[in-house]
Amino acid sequence: MKDGAGKGPGLQGAGSQNAGGASTGDAEPGSGATTGSPSKNAASDSFVGPLDKAPFIVTGIALFFTLAGTFLL
């Protein structure tokens, strides 16, 4: 604790933003699209279930009673 944290890595060394190897992307520069096949775990392939209305109904009822109670005061 007396000597402080020490010198940070900055832009050099293993803890820097420039650490690591080259990019592993498979798109041609300027193409705007990848050449690989999509993953089975991709976010666009995920299933989104139907939207349930119950939370909105409960919130509406709670808001109604809150406003009604406020006006009664």
C-alpha cells in the first residue's frame, strides 16, 4: 500500500487494448458481410415467445388504485 499500484501497462503488454493476435474475421474488407455460415446459437435464430399481457394489466390496475387513493386524500 505504501508503494502504490505501480505503472499500468498502457498500450503495451498483456493487459493493454492492443494485446492479442490479429482479427479472425472472415469478411472481405469493404464487403459489409461475412463469408461464413451462421451459427446455430446466433441471436437471430433464437425463439421469442408470445408477449404476455398480464404484467401490463396488473400494472394498470395498480396505477388506477394508486391514482384513486391519491384523489381520495
